[in-house]
Amino acid sequence: MKAVKMMAVSAVLSLICTSCSSAPVITEQQQQVEISLSWWGNDSRHEYTLAGVEAFEKLHPDIRVNCSYSEWSGYESRSRVQMVSDTEADVMQINFGWLSEYSADGSGYYDLEKVSDVIDLSSYSDEMLEYGRKNGILNAVPIAMNAETVYINSSIYQKYNLAVPKHWDDFIDAARVMRKDGVYPIAGAEKSIWLFTISYAEQKTGKSFLKDDGSLNFSVNDLQIMLEFHKRMIDEKVYPQVKDFSRTCIENGTYAGAVAWVSDAVNYFKDVQQQGTVIEVAPYTTVEGMEPGEGWYAKPATMYAISRNTEHPKESAMLLDFLLNSSEMTVLQGVEKGIPLSTTARETLDRENMLQGIQYNASLCMEQNTELNQMNSFIENDSLIKKYTEACNLVVFDKATPEQAAAKLYADIKGK
């Protein structure tokens, strides 16, 4: 009670003092809104994103941004738990495949058109925004486009008097020369090799992996072509098994090339380039006689979305617009995530003479190739890729014939 009385007395004295003042001072404390932002990447991405958040907070002192970030595998596993438990960040970097996984009906993320008065969507074409729609609802905005791309260490290929590969057989021919020294002509992580073999099988069969409605278009025989191709690549020492893939082998010359996303170009090759090694962006590998790009896929590199559970959609949209379109964030990010799709951001980079480097070259190769297919996010479904890898291992380790493994994979994909 004493505390209450003292507060009352203080309030009265305050009123008295105010009334006695010839120039009363009225102070109003502005309430600060707290929102959260999450992303994945390497240390460089963490540094420039944190710098961008700091710039945003200076522009908007009434908004505080709590950041959560890590490398990909940790981010992916943590995000799965958060999405299921509705504890995800207000604004989040998401993978293209998550739209199908967490928002098949379009309700998994916030409808960004509800805050289109805050986010400048006019910087994006309708075609690009379509990547972020599920069931007609704009769930996310793509940051840049991405495609698995072939990168070749020209220094190693020239050592063996070999040209940059254009066709699948070129890799096999290169392996016959390089394998005596323990060098692989190409290598890739699990998803990269999965898409690499899809490209081959689509070219050989003349069929797309999926139908327009997202259902499987490949037959058992088509899947068998993929498995047999993969086994041949392993047996011929064209590339190592995906479980053995290591980026350090790019640096020490064990891999003479790699299949990697456009968005990973700097992460994969910056160190070897600093050593004076020449890395070339190779044409999209084809069966001889085909146009480069057939059977290969393009998709959004990464996307930004807002949580459907956010309590602050306006402030979240303000942050999202800053990340996508502001000159401050654009200069900090450069082309680390690829060439921005935002026309506003791209104009900034052009003005600052920042459209250059291996990632820019890979982006140009992708953008200039009209044969690339638009990726259906189901192709990136983790369980699908794991089933394929298991089928590959059955064949590679002689646990099943290609026919048997293909039949099992077909049944697994179809859910039979």
C-alpha cells in the first residue's frame, strides 16, 4: 500500500510541477516492435545480413529485429521443427521445395499480397512471382534464380590436354585419363548428382521426369536408365559416391570440376580462384546433337516468406521489402545469392559496377539459356532424393539389379 501511495503522490507532484511550468514538456515513449528473421548460409552471408539488419534498424528505430542463422543442415533441421510447432521466425529465408512441403494448399505462409502496399512487388515480373505461389496465394518472393551448373577447373583439364566437357561421353573420356592419378573429372553433393542424372535420363528418353500436375512421368524403365547411368559414372570413376563428396577435394585438385548451384559458385571456388586456378562455367551437359540446357532445371535460388503466425505483418513486410529492394541491402549482398530478380536491386548493382565474378558468369549462363525447364518443387523433395540414393546404392553395391532397384523406386515414389 505504501508503494501505491508513493506513486500517487509522485503523480500529483508531477501534475503540480507541470501546471506551474510556463512551457510544459510532454514526453511520449514510442513502443518498440520486435520481429524475428532467420536465414542460412556461410560466415560471409551472416556478416552482410547482420549489417543489413543494423541498417534497417537505424532507419526504423521503432523496430527491433532478432536474428537466427546457421549453416544449411542445421537451419533445415531446426526449421522443420519450427514449422510443425508454429514457432518459425516472422521473416524467413526458405527453400523453394518448402512451398510444396509446408504449404501445398497455400496456407503455410502469410499471403504477401495482403501487404503489397508495403512490399514493392512491381520490381518483379508476374512470371517470377508465380514461383512463390501455391494454390494461387503468394507465399514467398524469389530472391534470384538458380540452376545446377557445371564448373570446370580449366587448369587441371589443360594439364591432361582435355577440352571443357560438353557431352556426357566427354566426362567418361576424361575419367579414363585422370583416374590413374586419383582425379575425378566432376563431383557433386547428393542433390546435385540427383539432378545431374535426371538431366541425362530426360535427354535419353525425351520425357520430363514429372507431368504438368506434378505426378511422376517416368516409367520403371526410365528410372532404370538413371540408375544404370549413375552406376556407370561410379564404376568409370567419373564422380565419387555422394557420401564421399567433400569440398576440400576441389581445393586440393582431387576434383577437376563440380556440379553446383549458381548460388554456391563463390562458396565452392573462391579459395581455388585466389590460388590462381581458372574455373570456367561449362555448357549444360547434353547428349551429342542436343541443345545445351535440355533436361536441366531452373528455380528460385532462395526465397523470403513471412510466417502465417506473425503478430506484426506490416513490420515484417517492411523488413522483407528492405531485404529485397533497398540499395543498402543490395550493395551488401552483391551477387552472393545470384543476380537479383528485383529490377530495383539489379539497377543498383549495375550502377555500382558489381555485376561481375564467377557467380555472375554462372547467372548469365543460366539466364541466356532458353532450354532450361521450370522446376517443380517436388523434384527437390528430400524423401524423394533419399529414395533415389538408396536405389543407387542397391545397384552400386550389387544388392539388387538395376531392374529390381528401379521397380522398387517406382513403387516408393508412387506410394505403392
